[in-house]
Amino acid sequence: MSTEEILIVGSGSTAFAAALRAQALGLTVKMIEKSVLGGTCINWGCIPSKTFIHGAFVRHTALTGAELGMGTATDGPRLSRFFAHKEQVVAHLRQTKYLDVLKKTPGVEVIKGTARFIAPGAVQVEEQVIRSSRILVAVGGHPRIIPIPGLDTTPYLTSRSALLLKAIPRSLIIIGGGVIAVELGQMYLRMGSRVTILEHGPRLLPMVEPELVTALEEALSAEGMEIVVNASTCAVSQDGTGTIVDAEVDGKPQQFRAERLLMAVGTAPATAGIGLEKAGIELDSKGFIRVDHEMRTTAPGIWAAGDAVGGMMIATVGAREGIVAVDNMVNPGCGCRVDYHKIPMAIFTDPEVGIVGYTEAEARKAGFQVTVNTIPAAAIPKSHVTGDTHGAVKMVADSASGRLLGIHLCCHRGADVINEAALAIQCKLTIDDLAGMLHVYPSMAEGLRLCAQGFSRDISRLSCCAE
């Protein structure tokens, strides 16, 4: 039996950020990992999926080059080479960003094995019992699976296994309309699959501003994706030709067929079977760990962060939550917390979706009197240079002060542009601040300036580079 200054269950991006913070503060740390160092993001999530998505983007760009008179290669993708590239990227980043960092960080140790709480402050790993008065649970999550009649006898893909295929399916049905569905759906569409998305609700991406979703749906449909909303899946089955999905669309029965089926209905927390109840840690109805604003669980001396607590389930947020948890462990009473309204996120479709700050509905609910402006991406001159005119930029501001509360965009290179928007939110800039800021011309980021100018001016009457 041993006692550690800080014990972390998990070794993903959340756990690693927390461990490095604790080590920088002079504490010793043990991380417990049952699988591969680095967790979901580096091994099965962000990095492999974005590598595939970028590859599909490059192929799409090459094929559309013919429309600009640039010619194009006509041979298909060399999948074995592409998959090998993905493995090289994952291996390189796992080595340089985790294994090498671990070697250079004294006082941080990784223990291999499955962790289970046996009592408050006590975790068993194989035959070893480790005790600590400061524990962080950062176990992450896994693809969520919902009960559908026939699913137990029908082969299906998840966000993990979909990235392990050695051949591109001729056709693919995706159940779900969230981030994973649209990212992987467009990726497979661009690699040659016929893709159908079945979304239970009235539109894709329910957490994203409707103006952006409309623009994205138009872009995906223009590429050939079939998007079916208000679709309730009734049953799935398999025959000699592939997968059959029986659904009700707007209350009417409809059948869909494809070679493969992908379940993309969100992420479930990896909290089952690790003895949280023995530690006094409460879960919500979906299995996520209940935490307060300081990432404290209901059990004294135990914090939690990352996908296991729900919320914004992205790597950067989990890392910040892990750091905040350690700060509160080390400096009780500091009141350290995460300001989620200052953290940008992106959806790696094409056009890319970028989000930071309040949505219009959230701002009104929070009590702000808001003013809003939205412009189409086609209003940005650079969009015509690239040919990527699908999209929109929306800003939400306080009507009295003009302070920017939220910036939302769907455009080419949106994942890069949103970082400038996040800085504007962080620095409490106003509409006028952004409207008066000169941008590189032509650039997609100029859309931020144009949207800000549009609060008080008709931007269709502005010439290029006009003040």
C-alpha cells in the first residue's frame, strides 16, 4: 500500500495536463492507465479523425481543381498508404507529446492496470492499493450506443471502428446528427461512399446556431449527402446486401439501405464498473460525474474532469478542467474555475464551424439585452477566391455597451478564424473594436470585421478594403 500526493485515474489529455500542472507545483503524481497512454484524443479521436478528414479534404480539393482549369488526377485513393500515414501521425504525436514528455518530467509515474475505488480515497490496481487525499478522476468516455431493436445482431461501426476500416464502404447510413456524424459523414462521402444521415431532431447539430447549421446542411447536400431529419429509428437488420434501417420520418414509415451502419449518437462516460459508488461519488442520470464549478465531486478529496463530467467534451476543455481541479486541490479556497464562454471549439467539416461565447438564446437567457448580426460567407471576398461560398458569420453583442458576447461562424478555415474571435471575447472587445480593426485582404478572417461593420452599415455598399 502506498500514499501519493496526487493520484489521477486516466492518462489522456485531461489527466496529462493535470499531472504536468501538479508536477510544476512540486507535487508527485501517479496516473493509472488501463489502455494506451494519451487516451482517446491522440489514439482514437481527434488526431486520427482529423488526419483522415484532412486527407479527404485534399482529395476533394484535387478533384474540384478541374473546375478551375487546373486538371486533376483520376486514380482513386491509395488506402493502405493513407492508413499507414495516419498510424505514423498518431505514433509520432503519442511519442513526442506524451511518452517523451513523461520521461522529461520527474515525479510523474504511470501505473498500468484497471483502477477501481474500494473506499473513499482508496483505489485498487491489480493487487496494489493506492491511497491519496487528492484524487482526480479523468477516465474519459466511449461511443454511446442506444438500444435499437435488431442492433445486437446487426454489425455496426462506432467513431472508433470507423477509423479502422481497411476499405471504403460503397454506402453508409449514419444514425445521429451531431459532430461525429457530420465530420465522419463528409469524410466518407469525399472518399467515395454514398452517405445518408438520419437525425432524430429537426436539424443537425442542435447546439449550434441555426443560421450556421442551415449553411452547413446546404454545403453537405450540395456535395451529395442525404440528410434526413425528424427520423426516428425503429429497427435495424442485415441481409445479403448490407444493412437495413427501418425508420419513421415525420411520422411515416421509411426504409433505408446501405453497405455499412455507423452509430454516432454521442459520447458516454467511462464511469461504469470502477467503484465510484464506494467512494461516494454521485453520477447524473446519464452516468456523468456530478461536479461543482471547481471540479469537485460529491466525495471529499476527489475531483473529476474531462469527458467523464460531460459538458464541452473536447480535449482543450478537458485539459483546462484538469488544471483547474489541481489548482483547487493545491490552493483550497482559490475558487479557480473554468470560464466556458471564453473557450473556442470547432467542428471539422468543410466549411468548418467555429464557436465561442454565448449563443443568442443563451445570452437572452442569461439576462443580456442583445443585438445580433449575421452575414453570409459569400460576403467575404476571399470566399470567392477559394470558391468556398457556403457558410455564415454571426455575432451576438450586448446592445447597451456593444461588448461582444458570442461569435459563431461556418466558413472555410473557420477553425483557425475562431481563435481571433476567442481573443476578442477574452479581451472584452466591442463591435466597434472589431469593426475598426484592419485585416489582411483578402482573408477569411476579414469576415469578422465585415460582420461587426454590418451592425451599423450596409456592407453590400462597401468596396474592397473600404474603411
